[in-house]
Amino acid sequence: MREWTKEERYRVLKDPQEIWELYKQTKESKYRQIFHNQPVTGLLNDPNGFVRFDNKWHLFYQWCPWGAVHGLKYWYHIVSKDLVTWENIGVCLMPEESYGYDNKGAYSGSAYPVGDKMYLYYTGNNRDEKWVRHPFTCLARLGSDGWPEKYPLPLFGEHPDYTEHQRDPKIIALPEQNCYYIILGAQNKEKKGCILIYKSKDLLHGWTFAGELKVPGFEDFGSMWECPSIEHIGGRDVLMFCPQNLKLPGRGDSIHHNGYILGLMDWDTLTFVPSGDFHVLDFGFDSYAAACANNVEEEDKAILIAWMGLPDASYPTDEEDWSGCLTLPRELTVRGRRLIQKPLPELKKLRDERIPVKENENGCIVIPGASEITLDVRPGDCEFALFTNQAGEGGIRIVYDDAVKEITVDKSGMKKRFNVSHGESRTRPLPDGLTQLRIYIDRSSVEIFVNDGDAVFTSRVFPTEEESYMKCNRGDAFIRIWTLKSAVKDEFLI
């Protein structure tokens, strides 16, 4: 694994030609995705500024151009008319050495549209001459010409009663109160995760510290809370965040998680009253920093996209100097005490051709490199394997045990194993049994939706050429397979 110096990681990109050769190399990777957003070069992580604006969906992501390394971060801009087919626009927010507030990176944040302008709220990662971090909450305005204009001063700086870890502003509008809130992921001086809240009647001015969000029962839940959001879905409030340095049952040695709590938000007392436990959003191995779109008109649902990756994790394409992609957008609704995540109906546009399901002499079925597979499952135990060889060996095992009503996804049979210490098996209870699987396979990822969105398992996966089959080892299912069309343009736009 390559060792990066500080100077290499935090080098400013001054000319696109500096990464032209890296782009050509990256584009030749056999693991480049067909219908998932991915970086033109280097590393992609958190989705930022997800919003509906000017009859298009706008999305930005954290981007480090130099390689599979976390260094100087930019906001890279992509757009879509239908949340299916995406187009690269290029870099939007750039850290500037001469601009003191984000001199070492434009970190994550959110967006809010007003009229013909979009406002971008982000964390300016500032480092002083002693390399001490000073986070600032910054603002930029994006006009119809697509060029951002940074405001010369930040909205506010770091709060002295907390550590340097204060970031990821989420802008929230409450028209009934005639005011706006910004919530920040933070860490208190006791090294415990929390959320800070700022308030203003003006999007651009007058922001004051309102207080720390109180979440009874979660005062000692991880050492830092990243990417916080409070969504209102179907009459319920949902607190979403990423607790760090916390181990959860059944998730191996992984210490970074993405999850939510259902409850009731009281903005007058700045208290989120939980109505249940913390739940992980995704039961797979690679999902973090989920972002819900602002300006979605429907009140009974939200639209979510996440980073298909984890902090402090490594992936096989690191050796090719690129890493990361985003999940497919999902429709979020509330059912009972859980969030339900469904593939968007628009994703059916990706279907190219339904192919016949033909088994070889070992009962194996060829999996196209970019495909959608649905399995309508009959009652009882069952076991399916993805990415096996032609003899049905190895791969990812999907096992449902009807006696205990649990589904397990185990990736330990893959030839390219990575992040093994995080655990290679995940289990999710299914009290009502297993009825359906809907699986999206791209060249280096798999997203498994269970029972019409009751659970989802998202994972990066890097199959070899021989790992291109699936097999039903136990149970019975009606299987349909579609090849999928390309939905992202791998263009060199900087």
C-alpha cells in the first residue's frame, strides 16, 4: 500500500492536466461502475448538497483528486433529471490557500435553494501553521451560471466548549417558526459524540448558537457524531447520524456506523425524544454518510443517497489509485418502528433486456456484469449464492433460516477479501419471513433489497472473472434477470 506524505495529500490541483494520466489509468479499471456515481480520479466519499433545484437533482460529493487517500477535499458537482442518469458538471467548491477559512479542504455540508440561487453550507477545514484544525461553517452561492461565489466571512466559527471536531452542517427550514436551523456533528470535551444547533431568521446572516441537542439515553454513544440530519417523514421525526468509535453487536470490529432513531423533535427545548433504539440504516458492509435531499415536495417520503464506503477502510482499487462510489438513490418511508428503503421506481428505466434463466450442469446461472435480479421466494429455508464460480463454489452467501426468522449475508467466500476485521457476515431479523429479494449488481458493488425495502445490504465487491455465476442451493424462488444500461458518463470534467 502506498504511503502518502502530507504534502502529496494536501497538494492543490491547479491544472486538470496534472491528473489527465491518472484519469486515463482509472478509466481502464475493470471495476469501474456502469450505473453508480464514482470519482473521475482519486477518492470519493460523502455525498453533499443533495437538493432539487431548477427542475434537476443536484448532488455534490467529497473528492480528493490525487489517489485513494483522504487529503485536500473538493466538492464535485453532478446533476440528473430523473435520479437515474447522471452527468458530470465538474468541481464546484475549491479550497483556496489564500482563503483562510477552508485552506485545507471544503468539507461536507448541505444545500438550500431560494429562487434562482442555491446556497451551499459547508465546513471549512482550516489548519494553522502548527497544523491545528479550526472548523468554520462557510457559505457559498451557486447561481444559474453554475459558478459558486464564496461569502468572504464564515457564518460562524468553532464553539470553544467542544473539540475541533465540529462539521457537516445540515440546513433545516421551519417556515412555521419563520426561522432556519443548522445542525452540526460534534464532539464534546469528554470525547463523546453530540449535535450542535445554530439558529437564524436569515439564511445568510445572524446565526447564533442555540444549544446542544438533547437525546435522552444517548449521552454516551460513540466519540463523534458525523453527518447529522433531522428529517420529517410520514408524520414522524427521524434523527440520522453516524456515530464513530462505537462497536455494535453483529458488526465485527467495525467502529463507524450510519443509522437513525425515530422519535419526536421539540425545537423549543432542542430535545429529540426517542421512541425506540438506534437502528443501522444499512445492514451491509459499506454504507456511510447518508444524505437526504432537501426540497423534496412529498411529506410522506424522503430520497436518500449514501457513500458506499467507510472511513479508515481500504478497498482493492486503492492499488489503482482510485476509490469510492455512491449508492443508488432510495425512497425512504416509515413503516412501524423502522425506516423502509426501496429502489426508486425510476430505476426500471435502466433495464435493457430480460435474459433467460439457464442453469449449467452444476445448477449455476450466469450473472451479467451490470444487472438487476429479482427473486420471489417461496416459504421455508433458502440459500442463494452470488459471484460463485461455474461449479457453484465460493461467492456471497444469502441464507434465510425460517426457524429463527433471520437472513444472513456472508461475503467470506469471495476471492478478493478486504476489511476482514470489520466482519464478513451480517444478520437481520425478518419477523414476517422472507418473500422477495431485489438485487442490483454493478461491476464492483451489490445492493440487496429485502421484502420490498424492509432491509437492505449494501457492499462493495470485486469479483474475479470466474466469479460470475449465481446458484440456488436450498429452497425455491422465481428468478428474473435484466441486464442494465449505463447511467453515468465517465467524462473528464474538472
